[in-house]
Amino acid sequence: MDVYLVPVGSDRYECYYEAAEQDEVEEPVEGEGFFARMRGRFNAQLQEAEQSRHQKAMVEPTTFLGRMQKRTLRWIAERVAEQRLLWHLRKADTATLHTPSDLTCNQADAIMRASMKRDADFHRTRLILHSLALVAAVPVALVPGPNVLGYLFTFTVVGHYLAWRGAVRGLHQIAWTMAPNPALGDLQRAFSLGVEARHSVIHEVATRLHMPRMARFVEQMATPT
């Protein structure tokens, strides 16, 4: 598994992973227990969100709840992109961390582990809060029409649980190999350039690394300079 320590500022970095489109959806879950049913609904939501993301024209729902469900699908598609790395780390035993060439291996390792620790704490807290919200949303399931709250919190509970597990595995179980990458060094130096030149370098580096979605990620995460 290849993970990239991507510069998003002159001294800020984020771990990034770009999965193939067909790898976005979780594997089937067997069993009849409560969590197995939640994972089954979670997988169905991922598939529906991916389908809606690729549809250029969708029929606008005529009801308020229908419009809310459509917006929820868009939100889920965005969260899939944010949590993609941590979900995939759950299944990895080894990983290569591609780093800017002017960072030492020890510096890159420390930055990556601080990021994983921050993610583990964040998703554990959100898992607790959203689990409580899911329980509170159960009565809404009795209301006719799409159960938007239950739909949303089913996704967030399972998503935060999988992300927390991935972050913990990244911290304690995965064997990491450091690999300096000149393209990431060029990306870091881009933050000393003007806005237009920086934009050009970011997209050129994304092309060199064959990761078409990385440019948008960097520009969304980048701090003003």
C-alpha cells in the first residue's frame, strides 16, 4: 500500500491515499447480527453515493425528505474521499510512506504518526457521539418516508469505527517503509511561489504521480501563504 505525505503548506503535511474507483466500496459482510446489518446498510449507502456522484443529471426529488436524502448522498461521497486512507489501512500489513525528499526518515515518521494519533482520537470521539445520535434517531424510523437521520448516522457510525480501526492499525501494527520522492519535494517548494505558479506545480506533480484527485485535495487543505 502506497501512502503519500503530501505538503499542504510550507510546513504542513497530510497523509494521502488515492484508491482505484472500484476499490471505494467495502467488501460484503456476512452474518445476521446488528453490526453486520449496519455494515450491510453502510455498503449499500457507499454504492448509492458513488452512483449519484457519477450521474451528471439526477432527477430532483419533489419532497423535502427526498431532497435531504439527495444532499446526504453528496455529503457521504465527500466523506468517502476524506476517510479512504484510514479504511484501507485496516487491511494492510505493510505500507510505503512516500515523503518529500528534504525530510529525514525520522521527521517523516514522526509527522505520519502524529497524524494517525490525531485521527484515532478524532474518530473515537465522533464514534461515541454519533452512536448516541443513532440511538436517538430510532423513533424517526416510524415516520413515513426516507429515514434521513437514520440513514446519515448509520453511515457516520460505521465510517468512524472503520476509520478509528485504520488509524490504530497504522500506529501500532503496520510495518512502514520510508521512500523519499522528489516530486513531493517539488510540491513543497511550490508554496513559496505565487498563486498561479503554485496551482500549476500542484497539478503537474499530481500528473507525475498519476493521482488525478490529489491536486484538489492539496488545494482544499492548503493554508494561505
